Amino acid sequence: MLPWNAEDLTFDETRFKGTARLFPLPDLVMFPHVMQPLHIFEPRYREMLNDALDSDGLIAMSILAPGWEADYDGRPKLLPQVCIGKVVTHQRLEDGRYNIMLLGMRRARLIQEVASGRSFRQAELELLDEAYPADGEAERAEMQALLCKEFQKSLPLPEGVKPKGPVQELLASELPLAVLTDLASFALPLDAGLKCRLLAECNVDRRARMLLDSLGCPWKGTPLMPAATGFPPRFSSN
């Protein structure tokens, strides 16, 4: 497996051209800041990967909408939530299949698919920026500590592992809340619909509260303004 370098761990927004290759799956909601191993075996996705490796290394993990089974080999509908990832290392097997490591980079919204003449799908994407509302600053540290505590309680620890230590201290204090929410959203055994809503939510404070609600520990602090858009979102255009 080929090693990665520091440049593989960054996303250069100035070089992003607004379109990306799509890798739609029914059961994986990818998040930024997460490293995901993937096995690439279908011919269309081998072509997708080869195209990525020859170019910017970017692959957008998208989500198949309910009912995808009837048209999996075609162009089933997609949900608009997308996580752009970057291939940081890859291993080509003798039969042409690949094992790769994909690092989640950015949230994005699928605007519309574009014709490419390739076997894999591509789409125009809108990058989504994280937001830390000023009115949540006073409560954020306390909310982060509570989320870290509940996240740890919800993850099974191997026998002999202490419930507190340097990693837990890092999660509670040093790691940005945006990163903590994404790690928790990915790792926790949450409903797929909730994971999609968490991926779509750019307000970091609201995302943290959604996670606390899902863990049975709703935040009692200052109410947030309602979200701008609801769920479920519209499907992509095919």
C-alpha cells in the first residue's frame, strides 16, 4: 500500500472546480475528519478511482435514496448530502481491485449531476462551510465536555482500557467541537436518517445538540434559532 504525505491531508478549495466523482453507497454516511477504508471492485468504480488517482484524488461519498435496490446498476436517486473525501493511500490488487484509505474533507450539497461519458457518475457540488454562531460561544465548552462524556459512555471500550486518559482529555478540550461532532456522528450506531441530517447540518452547535438528544442527554442551555431548512431534503436530479 502506498504511503501518504502531508499534502494528502489537506483540501485546497481554490483548486476545486465545483464537480466531483460520485461514489454512492446505501449504508455508509461519510463525515469530514474521518478516515475510512474502502474496497473498490466494481468496474465503474475502478474507473472512478483511476480517474481520481490521475487527477485531484477527490471522491464524493454520496448516499443512495430509499428504493435504490430496483435500479442499483443504473442511476438510482441520491440524497443531496455529500462528503468529499481524498484518497490518501491505495493498494492495487493483482486482479485490478483496490483497497484505499479515504479521508473525509468537506461537507457539500449535490446540486445536479453532470454528463461525463464515463461509467461512473459525476455531479456539481456546493461546498458547505462550518458555522460557530456567536450566541453559542458562552456555552460551547460545557456542551463539548458533556458531549465527550456521553460519546465515551456510548462506545464499548476493550477490557482493561481506562474510561479516562489522554485521548479522552483531547476529545473534551483540545479537539474542535466540529471535529468531535463529526467523529461521534460517524462512530455512533445512529439511524441512517439522523446521520444524514448531521452531515447536512453546518451549524456546529446545533449538530452537537442533535447528538446529545440522540444520546438521551438533551442540552438545557439557551435555545437555538430554528434551522433554515428541514428534512427530508429534495432528491438529486438524474
